[in-house]
Amino acid sequence: MPVPRTIDRDARKAQLASAVWRIIVERGIGAVSVRSVADEAGVVVGSLRHVFPTRAELLEFSARLMVERATARILATPRSDDPVEFACAIMRHLLPLEPDSRAEFEVNLALIAESPALPSLVEIRDYATREVEELCHQAVELLTARPRDDTSLAAARHLHALVDGLALHLLTQPADADSTWATALLRAELASLTARSP
Amino acid sequence: MPVPRTIDRDARKAQLASAVWRIIVERGIGAVSVRSVADEAGVVVGSLRHVFPTRAELLEFSARLMVERATARILATPRSDDPVEFACAIMRHLLPLEPDSRAEFEVNLALIAESPALPSLVEIRDYATREVEELCHQAVELLTARPRDDTSLAAARHLHALVDGLALHLLTQPADADSTWATALLRAELASLTARSP
DNA sequence: GGCGTTCTAGCACAACCGTGCTGCCAAGAT
DNA sequence: ATCTTGGCAGCACGGTTGTGCTAGAACGCC
């Protein structure tokens, strides 16, 4: 049985997904169409549709890959002896401070804004939210060195809301504006968690 | 000089704007077109375009009216003797706890997500952000009873991020889910502000 | 070399989009 | 009664969208 030429489908998918991200960042989610994405990726529509038969599949994969990338980056955070600095380094990855994470958050927001029209993306978004929530729980556990209870649950929710709110504000200001205040705020919050623990 | 029949343009504009909101909430920002809005409002495209010649003007007015409505609702908050309860009542208006405020926040988010494509809406969004920021400053001043300085600025930013993060999380959960935890979290944060002041 | 399969390239179609434009209707001032 | 003008209804046009479908090109295996 002959096995004809095959391209690296995963690489091709990633190439197309990053084209999607670029368009979302530069022109908004509304500008994402099979044609604009194919153009941006430098392929023809036929090739794109050979890998992603429908637009929904294209967006779904793009969203999923984005979550994977973010997860990988967070897991790759170098351990630190200082708990506050370690937690801060992890949480910083959730803020749109660099082009990559900025794109990730922008895509995340686009998913929320378009969720009524794209129900298949809701579960991806919810999965990502649960992951971040779990991360906040772990951060609280690390800093307070206590098991989970009602107060630590509230603290985790507080931290989660704070991080996402900071992300929202960083996104609405220009990419090159001063953003040291956000890190400082985050570090102060994390430090106060250790201070409050007995 | 003859003066022919005139409709209440402001009422007509508000009618069309609320149709825009409904579509954003139910079908996402991507589903907002002159035709879908005219349908939803029960008028024909020609009539809509008589009031809003272009789609951009329609969206711009809808966004501006939304900010006005929110501002009015906040200003109408009854004063309370308890500073924490008063601040909490005001901040609750910024959370998507009821259909109206839910729609407002959803529209706000849609504006952010589509800002690359609709630059004219950016300044409206920025104006709304500044208003909320100012509100947070006033809340901090009220609770700590101290003038603005670096620490109160940080506290206001903290509060602002927390409120917007909470709003984001409330939006991603079903409209009828339990949301008492958000109010509790907010009240605790506001109470801790008074506690910290000397 | 020939075959078979994957990939590429693109046409076609129906639907939808924003917007320019043209009549028609109704109502109030004269 | 007539005239003037704001509002209503809708057609038309060029563009874009998602997707079905077909024909050819490129390549690994026999």
C-alpha cells in the first residue's frame, strides 16, 4: 500500500493557529475568516480547508492550542526559594505583559465575547478558567502553608479576580505603557497572604 | 414654513440601542448588523438608517447610552450611614448581577474585543474606565478617610482590578448561578480597607 | 516508470454585509 | 386644498462570507 507525501499536519495547524492569533490581536475577532487567515498564513483557502474543514474547527483548535501554550509556559517557570517570588513569577504569566501572553488574553476575551455564537468554545474557556482557579488555590496553599478551607477558598477567588482584573486593565492600555505597577500590586497582594498566615 | 410630522428621535435611538444590546447578549457582537438590529427593533433597514446613517454611528450611540445608563444608576444609589454598605452598594452596580448590568458589562467586553476594528469606540471605553477608576478612588477615600497618596492610589487600583475581575467571573458563569460569594468577597475587601486605616 | 494518495489551487454558489439611492406616504403650516 | 418636508419602505450594487466541489500537482511506494 503506497504512502504518499504527507506534510507535518501539527506544524501546519500551529502555523494557521498563530495566523488566527495575529489577526485577532491586530484586527479583532470579527476579522477572522477562512480567507483572511489563509492569507495571513500564506496558504490558499483550499489548503486551509484541507486541514480545517470548517471555520469552527479552526477556531476551536486555535483556542485549545493557546491554552496548551500558556499551560506549558507556566509549568516551565523556574522554581525559586522565595515563595512570594515564585508565586509572583507564575502569576505574571497570566498577565498580558509580553506579546505572547497579550495575544493569549486577547484571544481569551474574544472567546468570551463571541461565546453566544460559538458554543463549542465555551468549554475550552471554562477549562482554562478552572486551570487558573486551581493555580490560585495552589498559590494560596504555598503562601499560607495551610490546608484548603473556607478562608483559603475565598483568598484564592480573591487572587483569581485580582489577576484577571489586572489583565483586563493591562490590555486596555497601550502595549508599551508602563506596567510595573501591576507587578508591584500583585507582589504586594501575595506578600500580604504570607503575612496573614500564622 | 411647514413643519411635517416628527417622531421622538431620542426614543427611537434608545429603542434601536436596546435592540443592539439584546443581540450582543444573545448572539454575540458578531451578529450585530444593520439588518439584524432593525429586525430586532421591529423596524425596516431604511428607518434605522434614517436615524443612524452608518453602522458605526449605531454602535457608537449604543455604547455611549450604555455608559450613561450605568452612570445614572450609580448616581441614584441611596446614601447609607454605613460607609462599607454604601460603597458596597455602589460597587455592586459594576457587577453583572442583574440583566441590565450584565448586558452593560457584556457590551463593554465586546467593545474591548472589537476595539482594533472600531477605533471610535476606544475612547468611549476609556472614558468608562476612567469613571470607574475615579469611583474606586472615592470609595477608598470614603473608607480610609484620608487624602490621596501613593498607598491610596494603589488601593484604588487594587479595588478596581478586583471589581472588574469579579465581573469577568460572574459573566462566565450562568446568569442564574449563585453569586452571593462575589458580594461577600467585595464586602470583605471594603471592610478591610476601613480596618487598615488608623 | 507507473500508481495511488495527499495536498494544492481555485471555481461556484447562496447567503449576508454596508450603504447609496429612489419613490411614497403622512402630517402640519399656509 | 396645497405644498413642503420628515419619515418609511425597499431595491440595487459591489463586496465578503462559509462551504461544496472538481481538477491538477507532488510525492512515496511497488
